[in-house]
Amino acid sequence: MSKLRSEPDVGHTISPYQAFVLMYQSMYGVGILSLPRDVGKFTGNDLLWVIVLSGLTVWGIVMLNTWLSQRYPGMTIMTYAPRILGNDKREWVGKVLTFPILAGLATFWIMGMSISTRVFGEVVVTGVLVQTPIEAVILVFLIASAIAGGSHPTNMAKFNEFMFPFTLIPILLLVIALVQRGELANLFPMGEANWPLILRGVVSATYSFAGYKILLIFSGYYAKPYKSYQSHSTAMLSVTFIYWFACLTSLSVFGKDEINNILYPVWESIKVVYLKELFFERMESAILAIWLIAVFCSISNLLMSLVQALMDAFHLHEKWRRWLSFSIVPIVYFIAMIPQNIKVVGVYASRLGILALMLALSIPAILLPVSLIRKKKGESPSETTAS
């Protein structure tokens, strides 16, 4: 009988808190910088409640994927999907039918990493390192991500847990920006967008949440899978609130008309913060360094998820982990450099958001009913390891 993992299990040690941090860090990335503009160009002042609607939509999808993963504790999607779609006599059938899932996830993760690195590279060379070629920024960033992405999932969880407090600092500055420069009048009137525009806004916002699909991999290492509903829901609530507050600040500072003319409204909102009494007059460089941590964690989590999916799908030995991680870097770099400008990157991001929705809905829509009908279910983590 083939092993369920690509290596002997080192233990299901990802705690519920670490599961929350992993989901939070994977969703909270570079997409927040342009989120008010991406959604506001369709919905105007209605973007505040459209963000909430987007969060609720993604939360429902996350719960479906969590339900699916909970039925197979101690297993990743690349190990339980063949069991659901195949049978004991013909294991190859399940593996063949699982290949489209692997291809879809790999495409999404590679495109997601490419777009995120390109956007962050544009922010860096525009706002701070104006004399540095964007190619150099992206390449160095991807190499560093490959080093982290070549880690074991349990080690990656610890890394995210350590970095998590640093990503909360920009929220404080958004509060200060709202108090210093926010205008209540800029939030009104509401209710002007029609439902087709609202739907486009919801779809556009889903790209910023798209990192949640890492749960299909990391959930196989949860110490307490039965608590994943709480961990994932808390992460969704936290990220949705941060996105909502970032849009609230940007909208109150600039207004709906000005937001459409600003490339990164959240970034510009923080730049207006003035803290002379704390000896800080320009905060953007420090905040960019902090956002670097958030984007780095997000991309590293996506890269590690792709590496683990490939290892599980092809039953590769642990020694291949870092090789796989670095071999993906040239692909991501090449795709990241294809768009001619940041406007084209935005078009790609919108299409990726649609792909994310389709992929996240189709996986549980196919696997859950088949699993329930065929009465397929995994064992406990200890039984899985013993087998």
C-alpha cells in the first residue's frame, strides 16, 4: 500500500492559533494596497458594505473547504482526493482524476505569486528604491521566498506565528490617518451602485482574499482538526475587518472620486500620517518594510503549499522539497515580468479573482458530494500515521 505522505510524518503540530495565523497571513498581502480603488471604481461609496459582502461570500467558501478537509484529518487534498475519486482496486483512477485539481491549484498559486511579487516590486521601485531595476527587486524577493517556501509546513507555521505581530502595525497608522485626515462627508451618499456593479465589485475584491486555499494543504498538519472552523472563521473575520477599515480610511481621506485616480489608496493614506511629536515625519519607508513581511509570508505560504502538493501527488522524498521550491522561482519570475505595466497587472489580478472563485467552489462541489455518497472518510491523525 502506498504511503499517504511523501515522507514519514513528523507530527501534526500546527495548533489552532497557528492555523489562524497561517490563514490570516496568506490572505493579508499586497492586494490591500489597491483594494479601495479596485472595488471603488465599480461601487463608489458602497464599497464599504461590498467588502463585507465579499468577506461573507469567501467565508462561506472557506467553510465548505474546511468541512471537506475535516473529513480527512492528517491528509492534504493531494492524498484524500484520489481516495474519494478512486477505489482500492484501481488507485490510478483516483490519481488521474485528481490531476485537474493539482493543475488548477498550481496555476492559481503560480499566478498569485507572480502578480503579488510584481505589484510589490512596483511599489518598492516607485516609492523607495527608485534607482533599482524592478527585475532585481523581484528576483531577490523570490529567492528569499524560495528559501522559506522550501520549509516543512510545521516550520512554516512557526515562522508565520513569529512574524504575525509585525503585520498589525499598519493598522494603527490607518487609525491615526482616519483621525487626522478623515472626513465623514466623504463617506456619503451611499446606495448609488446597481447590482451588476456590486457583483463586479464583489468579484474584484475576492482576489485580495484568495490566499485561503492554502488550508487544503496545511490542514493535513493540524493538531486539532476539529477546531479548524473556529480558526478559519476568526482569520476571515480579522482580514475582512482590516480590509473594511482600510477602505473606510482611504474613502474618508480622499473621497470616492479621488480614490479612482490613486494607484495605491491605502499606501497614500498612511503617507499622510504626521507624527512629528514621535520624531517621525515620513512613515512610508518603515511601513513598506513591515508590508514586506506580510507579502513575504503570503508568497512563501503559497509556494510551500505548491511544493507540498507536488510532493504528495508524486510521492517525492523530502530531499526534493528545496529543489522544487527553487525550480518554481524562474516560472514565477517569467510570468511576473510579462505585463507591460501595472494596469495590465490589475487586469490579470481581476481574472485571477474569478479563477479563485471557480476553483474554490468547484473543489468542494465535486469532492464533498462524492465523499458523502460513497461514505468515504479519513482516519484520525494517529491512525493515518500508523498506516
